[in-house]
Amino acid sequence: MEGVLTGFAVIATVIAIGYLVGRIGLLGPEGPAVLSRVSFFVATPALLFETVSRADVATVFSSALLVTLISTTVVAAVFVAVAMLWWRRSAPEATIGALAASYVNAGNIGIPIAVYVLGDAALVAPVLMFQVVVMAPLAFAVLESSAARYSSAAREPSAARERRSVVRAAVRPLLNPITVACGLGVLVSVVGWSPPEPVMRPVDLVAAMAVPAALLAYGLSLRGAPPPGSGDTAWDVRLAVVLKTLVHPAVAYLVARFGLGLSAPLVLACTVTTALPTAQNVFVYAVRYGRGVVLARDAILLSTVTAVPVLIAVALLAG
């Protein structure tokens, strides 16, 4: 339980600092957007390259990865189905909502919880790798495709627009800095090359800025915001939070224990890692593409609050 409280205390403190900075107007109205862009284009790619390049491939490609894939796909698909078929949300809005319902905070909350509750930080590696190598590029493909269609709609004839949209939809996600960083990290990890220290030290220095920048940007965005879970996105937020904090770990538990018959420690690890709250990266992605910002912000806050008793209960029940 100590790890649960430690992880949440750290994240809450940095968010509170961002909120106070916003209250005094230190960074101006563009502060959240600027910090989010720095995190998205500079710091997060460095962090992901650093993390993925040093990951143990054998640890990542374990049975826990299959549990992550199945459980994440289930909750993301449920959100997309409800949002698009019932509520008639657009593809970008549904994409951000699906991330809010399934993209866990495996970094600044997941690692300390894995250390103190599970006894091994490497147990979050399958979740982290799946998110940065598979989930994020797929989400970017949808968001980039939508952005390309929107930006070209007013400038080109329909035939030319369609051709260019197809090309941009295929190419732009591959040029995304996060996708490029993950691809390079996987390549370095697979070939077993260790970059020299003079190369990695600047990367490490910039990578250390990724989480604080995202948390500060999130804290800044809370200034003057209406109560979470209100407004036009109220039902989207509620669905995302329920899926994230309850359905996601429940599906992971069922798949790990009854579907794959994993050992008790691995079942606990899969359940705990999927019960983590929505990652702040989802807010950074939403700000970057200008879609689902309120949904991402509210889902992160509410899932973080509701995940505390869930994780404590899981840790206590597991002894």
C-alpha cells in the first residue's frame, strides 16, 4: 500500500504546483499548450527512446503482454462502439476517449507501485511497450488522418484532396516524433547495441523533463476549469472512468487467471497494472491535436482519484 500512496502523492504534488503556477498567471494563457508541445515533440520522444532501448525484450514479450493486448483492446473497443454508434462522436473524439479508457499511467505511478507492491519494476514493461509501440501510433494514425483531411478540405478539389489525404494518412504517423523514437528504441534493443554515454546523457537529461512537463501542463489546465465530469462530455468521461478503473482490471484478471492460467504473482501484476489511472500523456496528445481536451483532462483527474481505493483494495486482498 505504501507504493500506491507514494506514487499518487508524487503526481498530486506536481499537478498542484502546476495549478498554483496557473493561478498566479506566471506562464500566461498559452502555458499549458507550450508545455504540452515541449513534452510531445521533445521530452517524451527522448524518454520513450531511453526506456524502450534499454528494455529487456524477453521481459516485454511475455504472457503479460497478451493479457495487456486483450484487455486493452476490449475496453477501447467498448468505448469506441458506444461513442461512435450511440453518441455519434467523431473518430478523433472517440480515439481520445478510447485512450482515456485504456492508456494507463505506467511511468510515474506504475513504476513505484510495481516496485513496492509487486516487487519488480520490470512488470510494467509489457504495458509500457504495448502502449508506446502499438497504441500510440494507431491513435496518431487516426488523429493525423483527420487533421490532414481537415487542413486540405478548403484548398483542393475533391479528387486531389482524396489522393493527398491517403498519402498523408499513411506517412504522417510514421513521421510523428513519438513513433520515430519508439521505432529507434526497439531497433537499438533488438540489435543489443548500447549507445555511448556522451550520446545518452543529453537524451537522459531531456527525458527527465517529460513527466514533469506533462504534469505541470495538466495542472495549469485545471485553473478555471468547470467541475470534472460536467458539460457536453459528461457521459464520455463517466464511461471512460468506469472502463479504466473497473472494467480494464476485471478483464485482465479474468484473462490472466482463467483464460491463460497464469501464476498468482502474474495475475496480480496484470490486475494491478491495468488498474492504474489514465496517463497524462493522453492529455498531451489531446492538446497536440486539439480534440477531446476536456474529455482527457476530466478522465485523468477522476480516474486518478478512483484508482486509489481500487489499487489499495487489490494490494490488500493479495496480501
